Amino acid sequence: MFNRRSLLAGATALGGTSLLPSLAHAKGIVTAATYPGSWEDAYRSVVAPALKKAYDVDLELQPLFAVDQIAKVRAARGAPPFDAFVLDPGPRITGIEGGLFEKFDGRKISNAPNLPAGMIDEWGICVGAQVVGIGYNPKKLPKPTGWKDLLSDPWVSRLGITGFQTTFGTVSLIEIAKAFGGSETNVEPALVELKKVLPKIAAVGNPAAMPGLLQQGQCDITYTNIQTVAILKSRGVDIEFVKPASGAVAFFTTMHIAKGAAEADNAYKYFDTVVSKAVGDALVQPPHNFIPVNKQVVLPPSLPMTNLDEMSTYIQHDWSKINPLRAGWIEKFNKEMAK
Amino acid sequence: MNKLAEWQLTLPLALAFAAIFLAPLLMLVGVSFFSDDKITQPGFAQWVKFYGDPFSYKVIADTMLLGVKTVCATILVGYPLALVYLDAPPRLQKVLIFVIVMPLLLSVVVRTFAWIVVLGREGVVNQLLLSLGIISEPLRLLQTELGLVISLTQIEMPLMLLPLISVMSRLDPNLRDASAALGASRWRTLFTVIVPLSMPGLVAGCLLVFASSTTAFISQTVIGGVRLIYLPLLIWQQSLVVFNWPFAAVVSIALLISVLTVVSALSWLGRRSGGYVHG
Amino acid sequence: MGRRHSLGDLSYGLVIGTLAALALLIIVAPVVIVLSTSFTEGRSLKFPPTGFSLQWYEALFDPSKSRQIHRAVLNSLEVAAWSTAFGVLFGSLAALGLARSRNRLARVADGFFMSPLVLPGLTFGLAALMYFTLIGFRPSLNLIIAGHMIVTVPFILRTTAASLSQLDPALNDSSQSLGASWLYTLRRVTLPLIAPGIFAGAFLAFMASIDNVPVSLFLSTARTDMLPIRMWGMMESTLDPRIAAVSGVLITAAFLLMLVMEWTVGLTRRMRE
């Protein structure tokens, strides 16, 4: 039944469809990495049409987490598979140190005057903010007030924690450490306190699994991004966001041009579109729930801030100090949490 | 056709492997001999770091044990299912094959969700046991090794059963009848006739199950949780979170060598039993 | 048979039956859960599901809502088909070549061919990307096919080798001593006997390719979106019930395929008789 003829026939039939390249016909093209899921959906439905309309540039999106973007560009030394990065602060520092970005020319961003100060530097541009705090199920737990509550009853026995591999995990663990006398560079107290209550903790999870764990009641409280909470809530999951008493943490998501990018000029057009008022107005609405950086965008009441200047009152961390310590923290977390 | 020519049949695959697999693998080995994460300073620092840490040995041992436990669990429930398949009428056999391959049709992404539902604190198993009054407090199943092994058993079942069944279905049914006619009990027939004759399939299944369960990163971290630490988690952290590729390479090589050692031992056993069958 | 069932035979039936039932339960439970959640009326993946509706299947088939998923499905199917085709060709040839060699080189080669299964996918993905860019290739669908072929061919090799090892060597020799050419023997004697093994391996390889995350992650480009990577995004950020519907579609497709095969194979058998 497996003779050469049928195999060859099958092979030719399949081959016909695949080996022809399908090139786009727009004036220009830019390939941008984007986070999988809600980011990609939003960028495909809002940013891509806006970019096409304003500059006749086609946007090709490649869904990749920040760490995967860095890994791919590092591995492809000098021949990046995409033109533009989107990164959290930790991977951003890794990228700068690894020489993975082109120098950034802020003059090419026409919307620059509408951005708060400091949003553009020599390496890239901030395109959005993220707020980290506590997400909990109000039907099962009383409202927590601060980071310390996470480690005491009744919350601790319903707590789900994640490690230092994500930005929100890292900043939350730092804040927990601070509540117990630690600091931005000393997370030891958090690990000590977590270790004490470890048998009670409901889940020590892979960040990718947290929404599922929350939805199915394996854990009912965790630290997370406000955007994740908003999206899950809009999907009918019982979850509320709480700003801890000591303050919520904020960090910026930045975009960069990959070293050796084929379409650097179109990448600037893409960034300019992303930070434009029209795109910001659309992204701030459900189901996207982004926090844009353009000052002209009116923030909806669901966000814990009324204008972007309040961002300065949020806790921010210095990732150039955190990054060198992170590898050690990850190993420490492994050993402390391992049975 | 003479022996030499028969051996040449491996050449296409060997060439493909040399070009697409061996070369990257050698690069990986090369990378492991750099001391810094920028891959500029040659040295053995990463090897010393990994093998100088007692924690590493614990993780290697845990990973291999996970593979062994999964193989045992898969044989324990999978082999009887293969026996049932063997005795079933042809129409039922078709249905069984369909059921057996079903786990492969669930993407790993939803499969992990399903196991959260089954094993979770408010999950199906706990609800059932609670309502029957067998337990008064929910059992902790998710994020335990037991839960992980159960969930791995599901996805590994096709890997065990397909080779096993493809071998078993070629067994001469007369052999079993002869054994029964000679007065052997069904247990005796199983262990003296069926198991030895199905050995090639069983060994092939064990190899696939062992290799695949020890490297099943997503199941290990989502269902097992991060309290259970296996080598793939270390590799993931080192290569994608802290970008220390030399260290990730050392850990990968450790995983590769440990698993290949077990696999060759199994292979050797399989060859011996194969010889026994034909001998 | 006139012989009375002994206690041993009863216990055999009981033990084997119970364990097999347990196996079926373990296999089926997650499938039932996923399928039932795919019919939810709710807006997220949740068990037990609320209500019954086909809205997520409608959304999945709607080209305007799910264009990216369709593209990813096509890419994944194409990659899986090609990599399995090459895998079957190279893998079964290699299994034939190795089957009767008992020397050390053959054993080393066998272990070598198994090692992609053992090397973590993430490591191979990264190393392959480094290597391919070094020799001047840019990520493309063809590279993904090559990568998938490497990581899935061990399935084909292993199951084919298992079938071959129980093949009676005398059969081959007698066929050839009767004057049949090697190729004729292969086609008429060997292949029909090892076909179940090849099929089993090809199926495992095909599904492993469809579900492969790490190799695709590193070798894909913006245009070669793959299904499991898309599903990760849908699961992690939004618990999108369409990912359950994808499984529903896959299971239905496999069921239909089986019916069709049953029908055609049954037909050819009848024609031959």
C-alpha cells in the first residue's frame, strides 16, 4: 500500500502549495514581535489597519514572549527574524547588554511631544505601562490589603505563586521581600517567609497555568498584571484587582529596533502608529485594556489612575540592578521551593 | 542483495541526521565549554558549576525516577488494555484503536487544562470522593508527583500501546490456544508465552515513554508545578530566562546522556529478548 | 471449551479487566472534559461548562474571527505531512538497514537516531536556529519541516524496528532463494508484514509534529505561524474556549478519517476476494 508512486504523487501534490513564496504587495512591510494572546489580537485588529492607513505599510506580527524574542535574535546573530521587539524591563536590559538593538532616533517619532518625559531614550520607546498588584476571587476570600496578607490566613492556603521568570513575578516577590525588611536587591526575606508557609500554599505554578488554576479554584489569589485581571474578568472569571496598601508596582513595556533589521524605517512608522492618540484610544477600551502612554488618551474609570502623571507615584524598580541578581534568585527559588 | 547493500539503507537518514541534527548538537557541546554567558571565554566553569552542586544530582535522579515511574504506570494499565484489544472482535478493536490514539488529538495546551479540572482541589476526583464521604478534606493531587505521573500516563499511553499492539497483533493465535490446550492457566500463558513474544513491542514502548516523559516540560511544570524540579525546567530557565546558554548546554547534555544510558540499557534488554524469541 | 474456569482464570479476567478499564478511564476522562467545555455558553474555558451552545465552533470556523487560527492550522498540517512523509521514507529504510545488523556500529547508529527524542526540544530548537543562521539559512517553513522530521523520525524508526524484529528472517531468505528480487521481497513479503509498525510510527510522528512547540517556536517566522504556539497565547491570556473546540474538530476529523479508511480498506478487501 506504500508504493513509490503514491508517495511521490502525494509529495508533489503537497509541494505545489508550499514552495511558492507569498509576498505582500504593500509599499512597505515591517515584521514585529508581539506577545501571544491579547497583545497579538489587539495589534492585529487595531495597530495593523492604522499603520496600513497612515503609511501603507503592512504589519507582520510574530507572537513571541519577551524571552523568546531575545533568544531568537541572539541565536540568529546579525540576521534578526523580525525588525521590532516588544519587551519588559528585564529582557530590555538583557537586549541592551547583548547589543541586540539599533540605536534609537527619537526625532523620527512625530507623536513624541504627546508622550510624558523620559518615554524615549537612546535604545527605544515606551509604548505602554503595566501595573502589578494582587488578583483574588472575591466570592471566596475577603479583600486583602497588602503583600503581607498573602502569607497569612485565610489567604495563604488559597495562594498561588510564580517564580522570578516573569516580570510580574519578580517585582511582586521583591515587594513581598520589602514588606518583610528586604529590598530591591535583597529578596531573601520573601524566600524565608514563603518557605515557612510553603506546605500551606495552594500552588507553585508555571505562569502560563495561572489563569486555568484560578478559574478552576485550585488557587484563589495570586500576584499578577492588571491587564490579565481585566481580561479574565471580561471573560466571566471571578477575579478582582487590588492595589496593595504599600502601592502597586508599575513598569513600562518598550519597543526596540533589532540590530541589523531589514526594515528599520518602517519600524519607526510602526512605533509612531502605536503611540498615536487614535490607536491609544482604541487599545484602552475593553477587550484590550491596555494602558497607553499618549497623554491625549482619556483613561477609563476601570483603571486605577486618572492620568498618566500618576504613574510617578507607583513603585518602579531599577532593572539594571535586578538583572545581574536574577539568575541567582531563580536558582535559590528552585532550591527553596523544591520538596 | 548482500549485507553491505542492506546496511546502506540507513544512509539517507544518516546523512539527514549529520546535516540537521549532529551539527547543531556538536555546536551545543562546543557552547558548553564556555565559561561566560556571552560565549567568549573558553573554560569548564559551567561543567564545574553543574556537577559541583549536589542539587544537580538530586534533579537528575528525580528526572530519571519520574521516567521510570511513568513507564511502570503505563505498563501497569496499558499492557492489560493491549491484552483486551488482542481478545476483542475486529469491530471493537477498531473502536479501541481510536480511543487509544485520542490523547494525541488533544493539544498539550488543553490537555493540561483538563488535568487541572480532574486533579484540582475542587476537581472531579476530589468532588467525587468528597460526595461519597471517602474523604473529608480535598486531597492534594495537582502539583504532586502522583498527579503528574497519572497525567503523563494518559499522553504516553499511545506511545506504549501502538508499538505493543502492532507487535502483538502479529503473534500467532495458535500459540495461546496451544498453551491453553496444554493446561496452562491464563496467567501462565500470559507470562510464559505472550509477554516474551511481545517483548520487542514492549521495549519499544518503554523507550518512547521514558524518553518522552523525562523531557515533557509543559506537563512537568503545569501539572507538576514548580515545587517538583526536573532537568527540562532548569534548561528552560537557563536558556530562556537568564540566557546562560553554556550552562543550559551542560544541563541538556546531562539529560541527553542520562536518558540515553537508560534507553540503551532497555535496548540491550530488548535485543537479548529478541534473540531469545528467535533463538 | 469444556474446561471449568479455575480461580486463576477468574482472577485473570478480573485483574486484567479492571486495569484495562482504568487505562480507558485515564485516556477518556480528559477528552470528555475538553469536549464538554467546548460546548460552553460561557466566555471562558471552565468546567463544568454552563449551558450548551455551538458558538465556539462557529467562531472557530468563521474566517473573519479565526483567520489566524486557520492559517496556523494549514501551516501545521503542511509541516506535519511533509515531515512525516520524509520520516517514513528515511526512517523505514533505516530500520530495514539496521534490522539484521548485530554489530556495534549498528547499535550506535540506532542510539544516535533515537537521541532527538531525548534531547529537550527547546535545546534542539535553539541549537538548530544557531546552526542554520550560521550556515546562512533564514527561518522558513522548509527549515521547520527539516526540524520536525528530525524530532519525529525516532517514532517511525522505533515502531518499524519493533515490527521487523519479530519478522522471521527465514521468510526473507526463502523468498530470495526462490529467486525473488530483493525489491520484490520487500514489497510482497516484508512491507505488508511491517506496515502496522510503519503506520503506528507515522501516526505518532504526525501528531508529535502537529503538537510540537519548541522547534516551531525557534524556526518559525512571522509568516509561518504554527497551531500550538497560537493555542498557548489563547490559553494563557484569555482562556479562550476555541482551543477546546480545536480539539473537538481534531477528534471528529480523526473519527471520520477512520470511518473512511475502514470503508475503503473494507472495499479493497472485498474486491480482492
